[in-house]
Amino acid sequence: MALNVLVVDDSAVARSMMIRTLRMSGLPLGEVFQAGNGQEGLAALEQNWVDLVLVDINMPIMDGEQMLSAVRNNPLWKDLPVIVVSTEGSQTRIERLRSEGASFVHKPFTPEIVSSIVLELTGVAHEQ
Amino acid sequence: MSNDLQLNAVLNNVAFEVFQELAFIFPAEGERDHDPACERTTSAVIFEGAHAGGIILALPTQMLCALASNMLGLDETAPPTPEQQVDALKELANVLCGNLLPAIYGPEAEYRVHSPLILASAPADAHVGYLCRRTGAAQAANAKINLELGMVELTLCVGQPDRMAKVG
């Protein structure tokens, strides 16, 4: 099964690094969509079939927490696997994100960490 | 060890870790003098919340190409564009700020971290003055990070949470 992934971050370099890390991790990737903030991310979800969302927290227009709430409040996406990828260091906020059903990856990250969390969330293993 | 020295040590340690893990740039082996005449590109990240303030990260401009290449995994046949180089510096400053705040103030405090800025070419003290005016903060620490590709300067400015000036 190939995963369609949406990567949401206001930094083009951060998006490229995330996509490169996903490719390096050996996960079977299908289409990869990109968005520069939460609002664009929601629009991308409406227009495409997405299996997994990676989203930053601090972004202009709509941040990652707001996007996560909108995703969870939509019956179509309430069970969609979401990984928050951020420099966030506040345990309070990380627990709040987890209570909304998101996993968390701290920047900087390694392919091994991303891969193990994607596997845990989706059950999709590495391509050999 | 004094508080200032402890704070500078935290800046050094976090910077070394982030440069290594994010950009594969390692500490220099020998001592190097800070060259104030070296052309630098400077990014600032403003934060508010449990504390208000910002960090200023100044890199030798000649380091930007290697920084972006390493972060993006590019090889010599496809050098990064100027836009990618600037974006890489901003992302590095963002990750540094995000890792620095819990290292100094603990994991319970919450912050809103603004998008990184690129500051116009100016002397370092002018950048510090600009950030302090904008955030109501004062310089709390300054560290010279001696890396294999050059000397990087990292400054932390911190004020009270309620003294945040309007951030545009």
C-alpha cells in the first residue's frame, strides 16, 4: 500500500527535508502534497485523498493546532493519522496535541524516528 | 559558574547539537578568533508567551551554501538557490529557538514562536537594539559558536511576558 502524504509547513526547506526523510525511511510513498499553512492544508485535504498528514505548529494564517482541531471536527477526517513535526518543547502543548489524537516528532528528526511513528500510526512497513 | 556563563553554555550546547543534527556541521577542532569584518547574514526569531524576546543568529554568508546543501541533501551538481539558502537559515534559526527555550526555561512553559526574519546588513549591536526595542527585551546571553565552517554568533534577548511590543 502506497501512502499519500500531505506535508504542511510554512518553510519550503522544512517541507523538502520532511519529504526527503520520508523517502529515506523506506516507506512506500504515493503522492506527496504540500501546503504552506493550515488553511492551505485543509484545502489540500478537500481536493485529494490523503492517508497521512505531517504538520508544523507555528505557521501564519492558520497554525498546526488550529488545523488539527478542524481535521478532528470533520467526520471525514476525524480518524486521519496526523503527525505534528515541530520544535515545540512545551510538554503541556504536546499533551494537548496528543489528546487530539496526533503523534509528535521533535525537530531535528531522523528517518528512523519518522519511520517508526508512521509505522505505528498506519501499520505500513518499509519497502525492502 | 555564574548565571551568565551557564546561559552561554546552554546556548553553545544547543547550537552544537542543532547544527550537527540538522545540517551536519560539526564543532571546529581548534580555536578561532572572531572576525568582526566577516560578511554575515542574520536571522531573528521572536517569541512570546511565558517569556517575550527573541534570538539572533548571525552566520558567515559563505556558510549558507553548505548549510542549505546539507539540509536539503543536495550535491555539488545542484547547488542551492539563493532563496533556498535564506530559507535554510530561517529554518535553522527556528529550530534553534524551539530547542533553546525548553533547555533554559524547562518543558512546561508555552511559547508562540513567530516566523523567522532576515535582518538587513548592520552591525551586531544594531540588530540586538532592534530586537530589544521590538520585543521589550534585554540582551541575556551571547555565544560565539566555533564551527568547522566558521564562527557563528547566537544572541538571546529576553524580557517580561507582558512587555511584548506589538509584533507586526
